[in-house]
Amino acid sequence: MPKKRVKLGKYKTVFKGIFFSIKHAKAEWPSGKKGVFEIVERPPSVIVLAIDSKKRLLLTREFRRKHGKIMWFLPAGRMDKKGESAKQAAQRELQEETGFKAKKLRFFHKSVVGNSIKWEIFSFIATGLEKVPLKGDEDEEIKVVPTPISKAFKMVLEGKIEDEKIAFLIIKLYTNRKKLGL
């Protein structure tokens, strides 16, 4: 016998910012209790695992205001251009943040974040890199650090790469490197 479920009304936007929107929906539990469900929506994002000709991963060092320090990342960003596909956004972010364009971009992983956050993240492996820089965001100071994949994996295990999304992708890349020809 199926469980009774919460009845949800239609979600309505209660806040719309640059990066996030917050929506509420009236809810009624099977017990009759009433409340509100809340979700945060964020535009889809991309992350790029760029591999150079020496089979090194292009890690980035970036100052993050939220954390107040320089942290390890991968080239990444929002799909914020109208009509831009995930693959196009990955190419743009790669060029803006590393100065390289990929001859080959292949889909690697898609993740969704939490139950209360509607946010899709598309990850790509970029190879055949050639120097074709694009102007990046004015507030970003990014240093590109070519790093052997095994060393990046070790950095994850040592806790030097703190972002869980980035850490997961590096672990997945490391464990599949032979299958991927890396």
C-alpha cells in the first residue's frame, strides 16, 4: 500500500538574485499539518578536467572570498549565456580561466546537488589543448598549475583539495585514467 505523501502547491519565487532564486510552495502533510517547502535554484554549471599534452591535469589556484583564502579548483563556471549548451560553456570557461581551448571535449559526469537545491553540474574532459585565451571575469585572479593526475589524487586524499565536487571528479578521473587513455 503506497504511503500518503505531502501535498504541495505550486512553487512561487520569493527571491531572485544574480546566482540564486528561492521558491516556496505551500505544503500539507498527511497529518493535516501545514507548512512551506523551500528550494533554491541556481543556473546549471560546468567543470572542466583539462589534460595537457604531458597528461597533466590543469588545476587552478583561486582566492575565494567566502573562505577568505586561496584554494585549489578546476576551471568551472555557470552556463550564463543565453542558449549556451553545457559543452559550449565548458569551452568558454576553459578559455577564460586557463587560456586554452580544447580540440576535444567529452562529457564525463553530471551531478545534482541536494534535495533543497536545484543545481545541475556538467563535467567534461578537455584534451588537445591549444593556447586561445578569452578575457575572464574581472574579479578572478587564477593561477593555472599543471599537475600529474596521481599527484592531484594524492592532494584530494591529503585534504588539500577541499571542494567535494572537485575532489570527487579527480577521484573518478584517477580511478578511470587507464580506461580514458590517460
